[in-house]
Amino acid sequence: MTTADNARILRAEEVTGLVAEIPAGHRHLRTTLTLADGTSLTLQESTIAAMVRAYTAVKTGPITTRVVMRGRMIAERKPGYAEWQLLEE
């Protein structure tokens, strides 16, 4: 489904498969959604982690109804973390 502002909303019935795995030779999770139209979307672990943080904040927070995150470069970070991260505003 596409909305007036050209954003796509995936309905549950449009997702026909999901694979979460750590590919051979990699250290981080990749999650691939397969859609009914045959396309697939692969998300890196950091993207899924940001989505889980946002989901948890909204679903469990007593007054939180919205979380906004923006991608930005992080020069100083923990070992193994990517330079580009989605962080809460």
C-alpha cells in the first residue's frame, strides 16, 4: 500500500517470509523480509536494533507515543559499532 505522501506501508499479509541470520564470514545479524510481490528487503543488525529500541519505548513507556531517530556519523563509539547509527533525537 502507498500513502498520499508516497510512503509505503507494509501490511502483514504482504510479508510472506522472514529470515534472520548471521551470514558466513560476518559477525552481525541480517534480517531479510520477502514480500508477496517477489521483492525482498535486507536490514542490517543496527537498523533492526534501532527499530526494537523505538518499538520498546513506545509500547512500554507510560506516556511515550512517538520516537524519532535520525542517522548520523559517530566518531567515538564502542568497538564493533558502525560509524553510521540511527539515534534518538
